[in-house]
Amino acid sequence: MKAITTSSFLTIFLLFSFVGIKAEEPTTTIKDKPHLIILTPTRNDKPRTSVTTYIECHYTSESISFILPNDIQYLEVTISNGDVTEWQSVVSHQNPEISPLPNFVGEYTITCRTNLNQTFQGSLIF
């Protein structure tokens, strides 16, 4: 039940974030506006529990920026398409943005490994 509640909350949060982004400037297409995704921990060996730590990620076709929790010093960021690694970089509190990006088209997986050896994952759609 907690997983359904958490999923519902994230869906509603992302929906309202998307609506807010689109409503800011009607003359600009949504492709030019930042998209928001919430990266959640990957847990292959543990049962699903509620997510208390997450990483906020904002991206456009030109850049990706992160809002890191205080206990995470840096992220090793990998963007992949299937089994192929397309891009790798490191971000931190002092330098939370990756820019410029290659010309990505389609859906990619973003995987972030923290200095605490935690892994977070999400999907990017360009």
C-alpha cells in the first residue's frame, strides 16, 4: 500500500510540475523548457520500501542539472541507451550541471552513483 501511495504522490507531483512548466510561458514549446525527473534508488537485492532519499534532476536538450541532498557530495552520472554508455560525467554541490550535452534523441537511462556508493536511476526523454 505504501508503494502505491508513494507512486501516486510522485505521479501527482510530476504532473503538477509539468503543468507549471508549461504554463510559465505559452510562446515557448515544452521542448525548450526544463523537464523534471526524480531519481530513486535502485534496490535489486532488497524488498521495496518507501523512498526517503531522492535526487531531483532538471534537464533540457542542452543541459542537465541536479539538486543533491546534503549528505551526497558528488554523483558519477552515466547516460546510456540500452547497454551502450553514451555519456559520463561527475557533478557536485559546487558544479551541479552538465552542459553542453550531445545531440540526444529518444529515451535514455540516467544512472547516478553517489560518493556513498548508492545508485539512483531514472529515464530521460529527449
